[in-house]
Amino acid sequence: MTKQFKVIVEKHPEGYIAYPLGMKGIVVGEGDTYDEALADVNSAIRFHIETFGKEVIEVESPVLDVFVDETGVGV
């Protein structure tokens, strides 16, 4: 069975960071490229499930979609 996870990928000056939504615990992947970060987080998700069991997968993730936007705030 294949479970699909929504993954956030952030671009930083040092590279990319990726993390899944809908999991209990902290799972993070990183890489010099978008694809490397995505592959690393995939591996981290598999490791997390193998280590802690399928209980770390939220039965019904409340996240339907993910959006990124910006807003300005005076500081």
C-alpha cells in the first residue's frame, strides 16, 4: 500500500528543507536541490514509520491543501 503525504519544501540560502504534513513526530529531509530534499524526506518518512510504527501516520490528516502567500506587517 502506498500512502501519499503532502510535503512542504523550503528553499534556503544553504539548500532545501522538506517536511511532511499528517505525521506525528518530527520528520525532516534536506538537500542541495529540491529533488534531493524530496528524496531525503521520503527516506526519513519510511525510517520514521519503520521505527515507530504506522501509529505515527494520522488516520485522517486535516490538511486538504497547502498554500503559500505573503502579507506585509509593519515592524
